[in-house]
Amino acid sequence: MQGEMEMTRIEELVEFQKKYKEICYKSDFTVVSINTDNIHVTPKYFLNNFTDYKILKRIDKDYPVRLSTNIKGVDFFTILSMPELRELEIKKQDAYEKIVNELGDYLNGLLEE
């Protein structure tokens, strides 16, 4: 009986992994990872699909910004590197200004480096 239950769990995990792979391929790899707490997506995908989001500073010089939102109880997030943030200034100025306004002095110090 226990062996049958374990086999069912293994089969569920196999199916889950196949579905995950399918989602990643269909999304052109915009999904970075999925875990029990959230879905990590690329900055481009995040900013093209979400306009209402929280902006948080990260104590990480390489990836100092985290954007997150919650859709139907699922947290979506992305992290931005300094080069990606600078790119937003040109390609998505509204998002850039929103982030810079929110994080102010914290980002100004990093942008000057």
C-alpha cells in the first residue's frame, strides 16, 4: 500500500516537471523559476505584464531592485541588475522613473558608481 502511494507521488512529480518544462518552453524562457512561494520571471516579462507592483531594495550590489506583485494569491517577482535598470531609462522610462522615485537615494548612490 505504501509503495503504491509513493509511486503515485512520483508519478505526480514526473507530470509536474513535464508541465513545468512545457510552460518554460512556451514562455520563451521568461519564467526563471517556480517554487512553492512565488514565480520568478524576467524583468522584461514582468514590466510588460504588470503595472501595479511593489518596489523593494535588495542589499545586493549586483541586483539591487526587486519588483513584486500578487495575482490570485500567487507572487510574481523579478530582480533588476544595474545595467537592466539603466536600460529601463531608455526603453521603459515610466517604470524607470517609478523605481527611482521609490528608492531615491539608495539608487542614486549605485547609479553614480
